[in-house]
Amino acid sequence: MAAMSLRLRRLAVATTTGCALWSLAYILFGGTASAKSWYAQLAATHFSDPKGGVPIVTLVLPLLLAASVATLFNVRVQPQPAQSSLCRSLYKSIQQQGDLNFNRTSFWFALLPLVIYLICNIHRHLHGQELGRDDAISEISNAFAVFALLAMSFFLIPVARINPLWTLLNWDPASAIRLHIWSGRIIIVGVLMHGCMHMYRWKTISGESIVRMLVPPAFCWTLQESDYQPTCNDPDTECSCYFHFRNLTGFLALVGLLVIGGTTFNSIRRRYYKVFYMTHVLAAPTVLLMAILHWRRSILYMAPSLLYYAATSIPMLTERVIKRRNPVGVKIVSVKYIVASRDIKARPCLSLTLAASDEAVMSFQPGQYVKLLAPEISNISHPFTINRVPGKLHELRIIFRATGSFTHQLATRLTSGSKLPTIQIDGFYGNDNRVEQMLNHDSCVLVAGGIGITLYLSMLQEGASIMAANRQEEQEDTIDLRSTKEVVLHWVCRDPNLVKYVKAQYFDSLRWKVPKSGFRIRIIVHYTHSHSNSTVTSVDSDQVAQESELATENDGACVTTSRFASGTCHNLFRNVLPFVTFTSIAWIGLWATWEIYLNKTFNEEIVGRGWAAIAIVVIALAVSLVANIVARIMDKFQSQSFHHGLIENTEDNDLEMATVEEGIAKQPLVGGSENGKVDASSSLNPVTFEEKVGRPSVHELMKSLDGVQNPGLFICGPKELTEALREASKERCQIRMRQCINGTPHIAVYEESFTL
């Protein structure tokens, strides 16, 4: 079964790659005269309107096909050792490159191909043509419009709520958002050039008033049919009511884009996130509608983004709305207030433990995050890293520091002793392949700054368990599945009490999971406060974490995963509902879009063009409602079938975990002194804990990677620390340039956003 799942997943990857290359080939060569003619002939064999069929064949069909296959065949599989040395080397070379640089990827696979299309399109319209100045500017202006529309064909894909393509390719959604940002910039530039060049024509060549060209006359706003024709100074100027409304819709789209672009600057997005969020929520649909109304074929170029976003996001959003009807939200198991040390000025931290369903715990992958919504505090969801709770099979935990307005209010409500706030959890998001990436390297360095340690807590636990199982398989089957020898965690922190709590809750249990030989975990804490001079070798977490008594009996629901997310389990059957939902919305929506385009839209009529977008939304809502009803029936059936078995298994597992926790309490993790020295006995342990005082240098953090054949560097910290480590990794390769050229890999860097 596992081998079949792996083959199906590889088929999905191959299909996605082929579809992407097909669309990329059109963008690269479609602007030339010969390629345009060939694509038109290809579309003519299947569609009655060849011009409208070209974007369907080259952009819409490839995306929907790839996404449909990805939704069905994307199952979580255990990595299999390659059968040949060539395949094994190729697999390792791919897996050991670090996170994909989406700025670079966006340049090579989005901006550059679109610029090539733009140049070829302009050359095709101007070369060999005897055009006047006005016509030439008009052709160039329209080329920029198509340039923007091509970017619109994929700009919504990175921001889809559930992204089967990203999950299939193991792309981090938080990093892939750069593709959305780049496409947005391309759209703004294209629309701005398109509008400005036409306004230049009206003002300087035709002598028209720009305001009069943008605002339709009063009679054009009436619904009366007549032979009324607006007048313009130049008889060659397009001056009917239709053209006035076309100009107005284009101008409104441009204004909306500029407003959205103005709120995306970091200074505004960080300080006024609600403004940024509400601007996108209100202005983005307006821009899309105005662009659809502006040109008849706009809907066909935008259909890939619209259909993909509707088919992946609306079912999940509908599911979220249904879940919000639960008046008590998620069940809160415990709230612990981690008291900040008295001798430092640090904001307090909270540990929030939530009840989780068996499916949610199994679907969660270390390094992922959830979106937490507390309607009584804010109507906007906020991201929080989440982790498993060692020894607890049906609990998940969020550890956060009260830094901003939302977290301050949330912490106050959770610890005030009054009624608990209603909390809704939506997830899981983020890269689900971090543990696998960590264990693909001979040696890894994990660098965490402050509360950024939460990213690595479950990663270390899961990695230790996998390595222990790997050593057992090596002894039984003599198969070397993993080459990882050492993982070094550097935690730069100023709060000793946070260190004490995390050590007692997560680090002490590692020594029971790490194999006795062949693999080692080193944990080094760097205290950045001068008074942080006490060790935390053996401390009970309750000494530094005050548990808040829950004010009321909390009977909320368990944390659950979305039924419409694929690739979250090992069972192919789990993907049937997401597949049927996606294909129903996407393909029925495509059929409706094409039918409305052919029969309800005309070259000089604005109103009918909006029906296709409305049809997509209506179809998505109808299918989503039916799918959510089916999902609730399936959930009730499964809960009745497995209820008794879960109770029996939970009792046995709780007894086993309690025994492990007692052993951990009796034998805490070996610690070190403040100068970084560890006990002699600790060198024999597979897990060691060291403490140092002072901020470490970048070279000290990366020292463990010297001489390593396949090094990996994971970073989760402030922007300054992240940039310094990235620069140091580049310098290291430059210093060893001869080794880099001879085949020694560079340091693979994996970066997580300290704040989203």
C-alpha cells in the first residue's frame, strides 16, 4: 500500500510539473506571431471561439488538471530508500538544497517570462505595420494590459486557504507568498502603464478631457435604450457610453490596485495590520470585478486564479463558519502563566493547552502553525506555532509571549479568573516536511531566538523518535536509511524561567527517545542578560509556571483539521471528499464560465461580463454546503464506529506515558554550568544540555557545521539574526570556494518567519 501511494504521489508531481511547463511555454513563446498562430489553431479544434479558447487551453486546463490530480493522489508517505546509487544521489541533492528562494523563483519563472511575452507581443504588433502615433501607443498600452492579465492568472494561487499544489511540492506557504507579492507588483505596473498611456493619448493626441473620458455622461447611467451618442473633440476617439464605462472600470481597478499596493509596505502592514487586512478584503474583490467588466476576455485569463481559489478556499471558509456556531469553541485543558524572571525586563509567556482529536494529532507535523481566533477580542485570526504535548496523546499546546495588543488581551482573559474567551482554531498551516528536511543532513544547526524556540520543540521530539526507529531497522535489515549524526540547537534567550519551563516539558524527555549510539542532540542556551547566571539542571516546571484555575467548566470541542485538506494522512480514501469537492467547483465553474462568455457577454456590453464571476461564487457555495453536510455525516459515523476503541487505547497509552514521565522526573537531563562546560559524564549521553552567558557570534553558532559534508541550518528568530546567519552561510561557501566547486554542498538554509 505504501509503495502504491508513493507511485501515485510521484505521478501527481510529474503531472503538476508537465502542466506547469506547458503554461510556462505559452508565456515564453505565446507573444510571437508563429506561436500565437499555432495556439490559435490548437484552440480552434476544440472551441468555437479560438481567441477565447487560447487562455483555456494554455492556462486554465493545465492548472485545474494538476490541482485535481494533486488533491486526489497527495498522501503522506514514509520516505523510501532509493534502489540505485544514482537515484539516491539525485534524491539527496534535491532534498539538501534548503528552502526554495521564492524571490529568485518569482523572477525566473514569473517576471522574466512575462517580460519576454510583453516584448514579443509589442514587436508582433509594431513590426512591419504602418501605424500612426496614436495607434502605436494604443497597441503598446494593450500589450501591457495582457501582461497584467497573465500575472492575474496565477496571483491568487499562493493565497489559497488550502493549497494542494504547495502541499504536494513541499513548499512553505508562508514563503511562497512571495509569488503573490511579485505577481501583484507586475499587475500594478501593467495596469498603471496601460491606463497612463491611454490617458496620454486622450490628452495630448486627441485633445480630450481625461475626466470626461473617465466619467460617463449622465444619460449613460440610465437604463433607457436610445440612440444617444456622447460627443468628443476628436471624431476618431472611441466615445460611446460603452467606452466611457470601459474607461471608468479600468480606472477604478487601477485605483484599487494602488490602494492595495500602498498598504503592503512593511511599515504599514506591521503597525496597522487591520488596515492592511480590511483593504485587501474590500478592495481586492472590487479590483477583480472592475477588471472583468473592463474587457470581455479578462474573465478567461483570470479564471485559473478564480477557480483555484474558489475550489480550495470557499469549502474551508464554509466549514469555518459552521464551526463558529459552537458557542464554547475549542476545549481548553490548562493555562499556565510562565512568570518572567525578576531581574530582567521580559514580557510574560503563556502555555495554552488544548484538547485535540485523534485525527488532528496525527495530521499535525512539527513546525506547523495554526490561526487562532478569539471573537471577543478581535475578528482577525492570528498565527501561533503549535506543538504536541509529551506524554499526552490528545492534547496540543501553544506557547506564546504577550507582545502585541492581541496577545496581551488574550493573556489577560485567560488568566483573569473570569469567563474564558471563546477560541477557534484553524489549521494546520506551514511546511509539513521540516523533520524530514532536518534528517536529510549529516549535521544540522537549529538557531532560535526567544519565543522562536516553539518551532523546534516537536521537531526535536519527532526527529529523535525517527532516529530511534531507524537504528532499530538498521540492526534488523542492515539498511542505512538516515545519515544524520548530530543536531545542535542554539537557543538565544534572556528569560531563564522560560528556559526552565521548556526544558522540563520538552528537553528532559528527549533522552528517552534518542538512540544510544550514532546520533546526538546538543542543546545550548545562550543567556543574553547579564544576570542570567543560574543553571536549570533539575527544576520542576511548576516552579516557574503558575497554572490558572479555569473559571468555568470548559466543554468545548477538540481541535480538528479541515476535511477539505489533502495530504494530511496516509490514507488515499481521506482525499476523496476534497477531490470531489475541488473538481465539482473547478470544472463546473469552468463550464459555466465558458457558457456565459459565449452566450451572455458581447464586445460592447459591460453588464453581462460579471455573471461568470457570480456563477463561480454561487457554484462554490452550493457545492461547499453539500460537502460540509457530507463531512458532518462522515464524522458522526466514524466517531460512533471508533468511540469504544479510542477509550480503551487512551487508557492504556495514558498509563504508559505516565510511567515514562515518572522516569523523566527521576532522571532529568544532564545540564552544564554557566561557562558552557558540561559534566564529564554528559559526554557519554546522546542528549546534552549546556548554558552560556552572553550573545553568541554568528561564527560560534555555525561552528558545528565546519567540516560537515551535508550541513543544514534552520533559523527562527528576529530579522537581524536571520540576515546575519544567511550572510555568514554565503561567506563560508566563498571562503571554501574550491570545495564548493569540487562538489561539497553549500549550507542548506531553512528559514521560518519570526512573525507572520
